[in-house]
Amino acid sequence: MPQSLGSSRPFRFGVNLLAPAPLDEWRAKCRRAEELGYDVILVPDHLGMPAPFPSLVAAAEATERPRLGTFVLNAGFWNPTLLAREVATTDTLTGGRLELGLGTGYIRAEHDTAGLPWGSPRERVDHLQRTVEELERLLGSDEHQPGAAQRLRVPLLIGANGDRMLRLTAEHADIAAFTGARTSPAGTLEPITAAALDERVALYREAAEGRKEPAELNLLIQVLAVTEDRGAAIRPWLPRIPNLTEDEVLELPIVLVGTLEQIVAQVRAQRERYGFSYLTVLEPNMEAFAPVVEALRDE
């Protein structure tokens, strides 16, 4: 068990909106996320899902308070120079509310469909590193046009799990997003255990020791159910994770299953254990997670 990390950073909660919708419906669910108390409205970067930047501009027009972010852009889809233009424009049109999330991508079929190279893991991380460094150079220049509304910096989130990605995150990111999973040889995401996540967070913290300001730590919650029967809620997921027992699945950090009181206690415990103060849930769990958001407001 690692040394307690304390709870100095307050909670933030984000929801990742996955389903395309007509404009009125899109605005309505963005307003609903704001009503439920979510701090960040997020959009992923997958084929078949909403295009991130126009979706965030529409979200900004429908809401007042939440930050707006990509969770996360697949760097392999983007040329860094063109991405800098998108980021700056979107930050301006959202009134300086943008948070930029980046990752390497993990679905080869999407690259094949788009006619884009997939490359080796090393090549994908190389491209992400070049993208991050080029964005910092371009968006950090007073000469770059268009300029972002957040002149100091558009906050950068990087989603990571591997050693090199965690070191890159430690060097560059304002928000370190832990996937709580690793990519299998088949290209699917497989959850990692609580003990394995301890080791990942420890590696990140070692790499981040020289930072001037500590980063915010994020975790994506994959399974959520507010229930008194934890076993029944988790059983439909067991065939997808055949290498883990029911008890082991219930202990996964990316799984929040139990009564409201149990889930609130688990969220607090994970902030104490790992430092996760920023949690993201998926759109289908937006309503179910709202009582947890309310219970932990201002903590």
C-alpha cells in the first residue's frame, strides 16, 4: 500500500458524451449535465461519435459554467499544425473554457477506415510527443494566429498507462488521466488491478518529482451501478473480464458499484490512495452518478 496522498485537491467530475444528436437534443443534454453539477463536459474522438470541436462549441453555447474538453483526441488523426488552429479557434469560441485531452489511440480499425497509418506503439507515442511539443511551441507564441483565449495555456490532459506515456505525461500535462486499463494484443482494453494501478501512479509520481506545479489526476470510471446487490450488478460484466473473479472485479478502481454511501466512500478512498480528484463517467452513467457528484460537492 503506498503512502497516503491526502486530499488537498478538491473533486471535479466530468461526463464524456458519446452519442450523436441533433442540435436541440445535444444542447439539452449539455444543459442537463450542467444542472446535475458536472464540472466538465467532454467529447471523445472516435469514428461514429460526435466530432469533438464543433460539439464543444455547441456545448458552450448551451451552458455557462462547465469546462469543455476532448477525452481524448487520437493524436494519430491529427496534424499538429492544423490541430493548433482547431484548439485556438475552439478555445476562443468557447470563451476560454477548453481543456485539451490527447492520447495515442488504440483502435486500429479506425485508422484503417480513415486511410491513416497505424504504426507501432513506439511510432504512435513518437507522434503524440511531436504533437504535444509542436502545440506548446505554436500556442505559446504570441505570433500564432488564431490565438487562444487562454493566453497563458490551454490546459493539457494526456491519457496514459505505459511507462513512456506516463513519463511524457509527467513532463507536459496539467492533467494526468489514468486509463485503469492496458491495451491487449487484440487491441481491446483490459482493466488493471488496484495493485497494478498503485505501481502506475508511483511511476508517474517519480517521473513528476521535478514539476513546479503538481498535476491533477484523473480516472475514467467504466462501470457504475448504484445498488444494494453488488454481485448482481457486476455479473453481466464478468464474461468480458474472464481472468478476474467477481470479488476482483468489484475491487477494480474503474468499477464503482454499491449503495450511494459505499460509492461515495470508495471515491474518497481512491483520492486518498491514488490522488484521483477528477473522475470522468461515460454518458450512459450521467444520471446515475449525479447523486455522487452532489454528495461530494465542495470536498
